[in-house]
Amino acid sequence: MPELPEVENLRLLLAPHLIGKKLFKVDLKRKDLRFPLPKNFEERLQGTTILQITRRAKYLLFHLDSGQILVVHLGMTGRLLMDSVKEKEETSQYRNILGQYHFTEGRHVQHDHVIFYTENGKTITYNDTRRFGFMVLIEAKLIDRHPLMKILGVEPLSEDFNNRYLVQLAKGRKADLKSFLMNQRNVAGLGNIYVCEALFRAGLSPKRISRTLVDRDGNLKKNARSLVSAVQDVLKEAVEAGGSTLRDFLKPDGTRGAFQTKHLVYDREGQPCLHSPCKGVVRRIWQNGRSTFYCAHCQR
DNA sequence: CATGCCCCCTGCACGC
DNA sequence: TGCGTGCAGGGGGCAT
């Protein structure tokens, strides 16, 4: 579910409700997600106030007045669902999933793992079917030195992600472009969908070897110069579209219309290439155990 | 160091 | 209908 645009959207949607609010109760439905939750998790969170919410790669960072940061990763199926305590204590026929309405039957909801109660009568529920997500608590001062954080490459939407950086990283590398861009140590926040989309927009084959982006003089080859902007454009558009990759994204009235995906290649195997003059068909291949969608005709 | 493969977990679509 | 298989937005850990 969540790549950078979805996580960024979540941040934008949560912030107005949570900043300055105190967590007065944390309810753990299980002690482990992908990893065991931090020791004394509830005690360390209860009574703290959320100062701000930021994002790094696909991580959400809740900065607390205790000097700690609650770091949340949603994995594949993680969600943060918001509703009010009142609704929850009534029969909760629906839950406001940050603009989506998710219909539930009764109070018990499968795969709710952690419930945060805030002082303004809201609950934030961490729900994660596959439990590939996780949470850690890190001292704010040590955040950059944390093993999960220190390995991350540049933020793709920052000025640090530019052609010079790309050259530095790509030269000498034999990984294909799909793997190269999926690797969070290189660029942090891209996932399977947006890598496919960005490579399509840039006209670059996902099978192309990364070092071939760089010429003998150490300059980016002409046909590789659109990669940075392709990545940035697709991410920006997706952020503005409200995080377009949610398969189960529902509008408040329960319909799917407004946030329909605008993927040009992802999940379009066998369908026509959407570059107007191209007569190609979108192909699906596997790289590192993950599906890749691309047009072999216009991506070189 | 970089790369590639396996694994964690649940639900769903598909084919027989 | 029921069952087996493969696949799904991610990334840590390990062998090479």
C-alpha cells in the first residue's frame, strides 16, 4: 500500500488532528508486528504530547515531547485509522479512515494491533493484515544514527536528488535500474509502483544496467537526464492525487471514483502502451521476485 | 561493499 | 464447491 506518496498523505491528514495532542492511553492488542514492539511501549508513550509529524522515506516520525520519536513503518498492508472514541464505543458502523470510510461489522475489527487514544477524544488504530509493518521508539538525538535511518539514501523530492547524485551512485553499479531505484540506500521512498511508473516516463528500461547511465567522462548520458524529473514528477502528482496506489481507497460515500489510479504501466500487463505514437504492449517481468511492468518498445 | 535470494504474514483470485 | 497455487504496496538478514 504505502510508498512515499501514501505515507506523505497520511502525514498531511494526521497532522492537524494530532499535533499538540497528548496520548493518554496506548492499547496493545499484540506484542509484536514484524518485530517485537519496544519494551515498555505503552508506558513510554502514555502522557507524551505529539510535537510534530515528519516523514523520512516510507517512515512516519511522531516527535514527542519526551525527546523520543515514534517511528512507524506500514509495511505492505499497514494503515492508521482515525475515529473518535465516541464512535468506537458505540456500535461503530463505520470508521473514518482519514477521508475513506471503511465499513465494519461490530466492535471487533480484525488486524487492529495498536490503538492510540488521544486527549481530544480520537483514536488512531494501527491495522495491518500481514504485519510486515513495525514501530520503534528512538531518542530524537540519535535518530540519524539509528540502523534503520542511517542507511537511507536521499529523499527523492529534495534537491539532494539530482543528476550529480545519480551519477555518483550509478557509476560502476551493475544492478538493473529497477533494483537500483527500489534500493532504499540509493533513493529512499520509492516502491514497486512508482519505480515502474518513473522508468516508463523516463523511457528507460527496468533491465538496463545502472552504470550505463553514465558515459566515459562521468557525465549522465543524454537519454538518462530525464530520470530525476520523472521520479520527482510522478511522486509529486501522486501526492497531490491523494496517494493514488491504494487498491482499496474509497471516497467518503463509499465509491472509488475520484482517486482512480493513473498508472501508465503498473498492473497494465497486456494493455496498450500509453505513449501515443507507440504501438507497444505493456509487458510484465520479474526482477528480484517482484513484478515489473514496462513497454519494451519505448523503454530502452 | 554490492548483489540476489529467502523469508516474514494473510487474503484473494484463479484454475482444475 | 473445494482445494492448491501464485501473487500482493516492503525490507531485514544472510550467503555469495
